[in-house]
Amino acid sequence: MKKVAVLTYSGMQSRKQKRKAPINPATLQLIKQLVKGFLFFLAVGLLLASVWYVSRLEALTLKEIEVVGMETLNKVEIEAAVQPLLEGTYLGLIPRRFAWFYPEEAVVKAVSDIPKIKTVSLKVEDSKRLAFNVTEYFPDALWCDYANRSQCYFFDETGYGFAQAPNLTGGSLLRFFTLQTNPERGVNPFVGTDYQAAKDFAFKLEASGWFVRTIEIDAVRDAFFSLVDGGEIKITLTEDASQAFSYLDTLRASKEFSHLKPGGFQYLDLRFGTKVFVNEESVAVATSTATTSLSSGGETTPTLESNR
């Protein structure tokens, strides 16, 4: 005998109610968080992939270095300073050669630290070339150590020590010794215009045939000019050096001292205004003082103290 199941209305309603039971809110919240997390990491992944791809585009990769303004420098020196800074990546993702994020400040500093470089400007051209415009320091004189005279730095035209010099011989550059300061890069040891004043005095001497070998300047701004053929001239840079040279001219034009020439005296001291001291090598050991009045064409007449 077959059995027939008969569902009552109330039983059918009960099953429908079970199928339509709402999802647990906690479960629903978890599902939402998982979906959001997935979308977030998908977006981050796409962003990182885009950054990785764009930052490696050939059109945005720095591969060339161009330098304008070099006169004595070799481009290789600049390349050697810059190339290591462009190697590698930021956080393993963005290459340092990426034109939009290259280490500009570090690159400029590296080039500025090259001893002969005076100024640097930098820009990116065509998104793949670093274009430098530089100016250089040029040697104007040598700044040498008083204790070790072969150890020198180059001065520029302002008296700024910009680079260590090789062991040079000959007299193509004036040699300065500053008794109060040891030579070093990045230093100007002079007060005001003392450097230019000392050079001007030396050039005037050389124009008259008295060639200068070295110039020593002490802490009280006295300058001592050692001549190539012997003898020393002393002046003070606290006063106008051109006035001291006018006294020297007056001295050499006088009848008594017209014979003076380098190698014929120990020193000429022009530091005391109109009083000029002369110490000649060829004179007897005994020291006597004589005062002589010289005609100077209407200018201040120096008084000469002659140690002979």
C-alpha cells in the first residue's frame, strides 16, 4: 500500500520561512571587509605595477650627461662623481635614473665637491639627459705651508684656496705664506683686499725689474716680499700699499741709493710711513744710523734710516 505524504499549509510555510532566514550580520560584515581588502590590494598592486612600468620607460630614463662651461676639467671627472648616485632603486621599486625622481640634490653636491668646480646649475633635458652648466676656478697663485713648502693649495683671483696643488717648480705663480693660517681647501685667509693689494705691489715690483719669489703675510698684516735675486721688502697692508711703492721709487731715484738692486741689500723696510729703513749686505758689521732727505717732486719726503 503506497503512502502519500500530505503537506499541510502550516508545514509549507515553515520551510519557506527557514529558506528566507536572514544572513548573520557578523558574517555579512566579514564578507564586506574581505571584498574591500581584496579591492584595496588589487588597486595597490595595479598602482605598483604601473609605477614599476612607467619608471622604467626608456623615454624617462636618464642615460646621458652633458656638461657646458668646462675649460680645463675633463667630463670623465663629472661622470665619475654622478654615475654612482644614479645606480640602484628607491625601496627596490623606482630606479634612481627615473627622470622624475632622480637624486638632484645629491648630484649637484657631488659635482660641487669637485675641487675645480666653482658653480653648478643642473636641469633635465628630453627626460633622459642631465645637462650641467659649470664654471671653474682658475689658479691665480699658490698658498704654501710655511713648514712644508712643497705642500701648497691653489688660490683663485680672490685669495680663496680651492684645490690642493701638485708639487710645482718654477716661478709661474706667486707663492704666498700666511703665518697665522695653514693652507686648506675652502678658506680665504686674507683680511679685506689684502690679497689684491699684495699682488698689486708684487706686480709693480716686477714691472720695474724686481721679481718676487714669495710673499709672507703675518697676523698683524705685515707683508714680506722675497726677491728672486735676493733681498726682502717689507710693507704693511694696514695702509695703502701704493704709497709704500711711491716711497720705494723715491728711494731708488735718489743719488745715495740709486745703486740699489736685488741681491745688494738684506731688506728695505717701508712699514713706517715716511721713515724708510735700508739694510745693505755689503756694509761693515758696525751699525750706524744716518738720516737723509730726498727730493720727491713735491710728494711726501721719506726719511731714510740706513743701517750700514
